[in-house]
Amino acid sequence: MNFKNHVSKKNYRWVKWSRIVLCSILVGVSVGLLTLMFKNLVEQYEYLLLDKAKKNNLFFVIFPFIGLTLIYFLRQFVFNKKKNKGITEVLEALRSQKKIPSYKVFSHFFNGFLTVIFGGTTGIEVSTVVATATLGDMASRKDVIFKKYRKEFMGAAIASGVTILFCSPLAGIFFSYETIGKQKSNVFWFTHILSVTFSTIILFLMNAHPLIDLSQRVKEWHYEAIPFFIILCGSTSIYGVYMTRIVTYSKRILLFENQPILQLLIGSILLGIVLYFLPELYGSGYHTIAELTKETNYVVEFALLALFLVIIKPFTTGFTLKLGGDGGVFAPSIFAGACLGLLVGVLTKVYFMPDVIVLNFIILGVAFTVAATLHAPFTAIFLTFGIFNSYVLWFPIVVLTFISYLLSKKIYPYTVYTLILKNDK
């Protein structure tokens, strides 16, 4: 019997909205606390193991094998022998109206943790997105009223998770809107704003800090640098396509396909060798961005390092995912964007404008590259503000981020996630 038959028409609307309010608050609080705990644990153990590897470089080769082997056996004996597919899992579930299995919460949190702390060159963002989407899906099953709002609750949970990761409620809301599904219903905005509000309260109560706080160091930008900002914008639009194609290609490389243990051994050793020579790629790579932003004397050597990193990063990310690591291109886009900004900024400073502020290029590079890779310009803008806690560059960020996004989409209309969906049809 229909739920409406059990209550008067006068009360139905009040009952519906009161339950939606309660569920949205619970989603925001539970996802916020869980994501903050997950984020802090990953950061602590990633830095701990990275420090050990720096003291004994052999660990750069050993750690990826340990992490990917643990993930392999967890998948075989705990998580139904199924590889995680990142945000594609959420998009497929929404397209097919199938439930996301509840074990995906643990699968993505555990595997994301193991991937990053042991050096897999992805990040925890995609793991968080899928795990929180699963929580939102589970919440939508708890009441007959919620079933028709499944997409809204999944999106609200994702928005809360992204809010915690980047200390930016607007990045959370727009990521859900641009990536998971563009919706304009009252329920969409209501669930998202409520959930994100309570996640933001958790950020304040727990005294969470931006990833890299540049609010006291970036205080101006020069109009004379605009032509070089435009060059960076064009470079990132092309790089967004490069990352999409290379990550997809790397995941398809045939490597002992019928011998998974041998594939794991050889693949993790190859990944470890890359980390041995380029430890900047270890894990999420945020430690590298933090170190690069601390520099005060940028020389050509930094440009050469940045060039190597932006070329190799998509290969190592795709290879990590190929070997069963959990993640996607969210964190790699941030990392590569910072390095690409550093590359253009240093070359500009050394050869054209000695007074140019290299940090400005790093900030802009992140915004432009995220927009070009994820095809999510609003997310890129507010995510960048949240990461660096700096709003000085708001004008070039807003204008050129959309240009980078439009150029990238014009060159190649797919992201890593939509390309997989296209190939699965």
C-alpha cells in the first residue's frame, strides 16, 4: 500500500521533508566524521612510511609490493574477488539503478588506505567518493520516502566527503553536481546544503587545516604575467587529455594477465623502481607540493624535475590502478597541475620576468588541470581555494579555468570515468 495512504495529504509533505532533513543531517555528520578520521590516518601513515623510505631507499621498491599484495589478498578472500573501479562504480550504479554493495564502504576505505601509504601514486579522493556514495545509497534504502531520492542522498554523501578532504563546502557541492549528475530539484539542493553544512561544522570543531596554506605568502599578482597564465592554461587543457589517455592506456597494458601473482610481483617492482628514482611521486604526492611551495629560490633544475614528474605521473597512476590499487585521477590531477604550474612559472621567471611569482603559477596550475581532467570547472575553482586558502588569484582562476575546461573538452570530450562507461556500452 502506498505510503501516502497512511497519512493525510496535509501531513504527507511535512513528514517527507522532516525525514529528509533528519537523514541529510545524519549523512553529513556520519560521513564527515568517517572521512576526517580516514584522511588523518592516511596522512599520518603516508608520511611515516615515506620518512622510512627516505632513510632506506630500498623501501621505495618494497613498499608498493607490500601494499598491492595486501590489496590482492583482501580482494580474493574478503571483497568477493572484485576489483574496485573508482567513480565509474557510482556512475554505473546510477545508470543501471543497481544498489552499490555495502561492502564497498570497507573495500574502498581499506584499499585506498593501503594504496596510498605504501606508495601507490593515486590518492584517497576517489576511494572516499565511492565509499561515501555507498553510505548515501544505504541511507536511501532506510525509508520508503527516500527511495525516489537515491541520487540526491548519494550526492549529498559525496559532497560531505569532498568538503572534509579539501576544507571547501562549495567544492563538495559542485563536485557532486558536475560529476555525479546535474540536478536542479529542491531535494537535491536541500540534502546537499544540509549535509555539507554539518560536515563544515565538523571541520571547525576539529580545527582542520587547509592542505597547503598560502594565505600569508600569496598576496598579489602582476597583470604583466597574464600572457604566461594563458600559456599555462593552454598547456593544462592539452595535459588533461594526455592524462586521460595515458591513464587509460596504462590500465590496459598486458602484463602476465593469466598469472596475477607474477603480474603483481613484476608490476610492483617496476613501480618501486620509479619511486626509487623519483620519490616525489610517492603516494598522493601532496608532500611534494608542500615542499615545492616552501622554496624561495626557484632555478631551472626545478623546471626539469617538474617536466619529468608531469610526463611520468599518468603512467604510474594508471599502472597502480592496473595492479589493483584503489584511486583515480583526482589527486594525480592536483599533483600534476602544481608541477605543470611550477614548470611554466620557473621558465617564465628565469627567461622572461624575474619578478614573477612562481607560487601563483602553482595555484593556477592546480585549478586549470583539475578542470581539464575532470571536466568540472566549478569544482576545480573552489577546490583550489580550499587547498591553498588563498583567494588573491580569483579573477584569473575563474576566467582561465573555464577556458582550460572548454579547450580540453573540445579536444577530447571524455574523462577517465566517462570513457570507461562509453567503452562498456
